[in-house]
Amino acid sequence: MSTNLTQTKPMPGMSESRGISSGGAGANLLFLREEQLRLAQDLLFFAYRDFTGAADQVLDELGLGRAHHRALHFIGRNPGIPVGDLLGILRITKQSLARVLSALVEQGLVTQSPGRQDRRQRLLALTEAGRELERRLFERQRERLLAAFREAGGPAVDGFRRVLRAIAGPGGRAYLDQAAPK
């Protein structure tokens, strides 16, 4: 079954067997068949599995999981982030975040302090041990990213970023715009 944006032959630069591009950026992207979209979905699933797997072993040794990793990442990228803002980024329930933060605080990886204007607000930051762990996890994943980016080349890296940005919802794009270097 095809989407309503169909064509009868492979896109220019695409192999017949699995729709993997052998051409440059700008191939006729408006005419993707369902099989090509399913391949993109396969690629996202495998990439996610292997990208996160690079850090999973380290997390498992500490009794932590991917939710802890995401929290460490965004707290590290936004020192002093209010809990409410982290909830908005992670899109998890307050209960789930409470469990994640509890484990991170108990292990001495995250600190919580009251807000400057509103003392009820909780501001989160990584401890030195939290920064070291976040760095270790990043280095595991950085190697995989570097190898992939080098293999793909500059134009593909730009295209990759544009595709992921387009997949992200408005909240993710707003975060990226606000966090982008000026």
C-alpha cells in the first residue's frame, strides 16, 4: 500500500532493494513510497536501540535506566533548571520524574535547591559526580555520532539535523531554538 505521494519506480539515487539512498541530498523527497517510509522507521528504531545501547551498560551498572540518562542530560545542559521545566522537556508524569530524581539525588548525582524568588520552586543541578557520569555517558554516544557523521559527510549531517528537527514537535523545536548558540 502506498501513501498518496507515490511513484512507480524508485526515487533517483535510491536502490531498488531497500530504498537506501546512493544519491546526494535533494533527491526527489516528495515521492516517497510507503516501503521507503517504513525503512526510515526501521532505521530510526535501530539507530535508537544502538545509540542508547552505548550508554545502557554504564547505566545498568549503577541501577539506572534511560529515564535517568535523559534527566542527567537535560539537567546538565540546563544547570538550575526548575523541576516544572524538566517535566515539560521530558514529557513524563510528576510521579515518574519524582522516582527518577529520587534515585539521582540518593546516588549523589543531582542536587535540588529552592528557587531564588519562589522558595517552593525546586532547581536542579548536577553534582561533580553527576557531571562526571553525564560526561561518561556522552562520550560513549559521542563516538557513535562522530563515526556516523564522518561516514555520512557534511551535507548529510545537515540533512539529518533538519529531518530530526522536523520530526520533533513544536515544544522540542522551541527548546532547540532557545538553546541554540547565538
